[in-house]
Amino acid sequence: MTMPEPTTSAPRMSKVLVPKAYTPLPADADKRSVILALAEALVTCKRLEAKQVALVVDEAMKREVVGSTGIGHGIAIPHCRSNLSNEIICSYGHCPDGLDFDSLDGEPVHSVFLLITPPDLKDQHLQLMKSFASQIRKEHFCDFLHQVASSQALHDLLVEFETR
């Protein structure tokens, strides 16, 4: 007799992503301006207050000093822990031409996910990062990710690969 697989409540990128926080990014943007644009997108979507943007940018930039969040494969995931939200939230930026994010593999970054995680959801944050890392390793995921041109296309791609 086989036991059913346990159900997990691990967060998925498709669930924490704020769909309307899809932001086109210019190729000449630096890390700070990218993080600023993604934090401001969360203000536009009413997930952050304008007065909170500077704190998000400062905290995410402090994390960048520890080590680049340009994880390779054209993806960067700047992040910070903050009480500004009671759940993990994520905005997304896309740069078709690629931008310099000091990526670990030295390649340009096309896709940037800004994650804001409440301090008490550290384990869920780590599970999310682990889950997303497994998506990145799936064949064609990164190629498709770098071609998304809308928030709906991004959401659909994430859902499709999370269910594989």
C-alpha cells in the first residue's frame, strides 16, 4: 500500500507575486533604481505605502552588500525581511536587453523578482526560494521567463511550471 504524498503549504511564486506589479526595466538601470521601481510598483498596487519605499530599498540594498542576489540564468531576486507586510509579497521587473546586476554567473539579468518577507515567515521564505530554484532548473523555464511580456503571461508561466 502506498501512502499519499503529504500536502505542503509551501508558498509558490505564482501566489506571492502581485500580478499588477509587472514593471518594464531599462537596460541602463542600476540595482538601486531597479529595486526602487519594483517597490514603487507595489505602492501603485496598494501593497505598500509610498513612505515605506525607502525602507524596502535600503534593506534590499543592505542584502546586496552581503552578496549579489543575481542568482544566474538571467534572474535576480533582491529581497528583504520587513514588517511592512503580513505576508510574502513579490513584484517583477523585466528587461529584454538585460541589465548588470552583478550576477553570480556574470551574465546580464532579464528577470528581477523583489521579495518582501515578514520576519516571522523566514521558513516560508526559504521554502519559496528552494521551490523557485527548482523551477529555474527545469528545461526551457528561463528561456520562457525572459520572453514574458505581460503580468498574465508571467503568472501563467509560473503556474504551469509549478504544477510540473
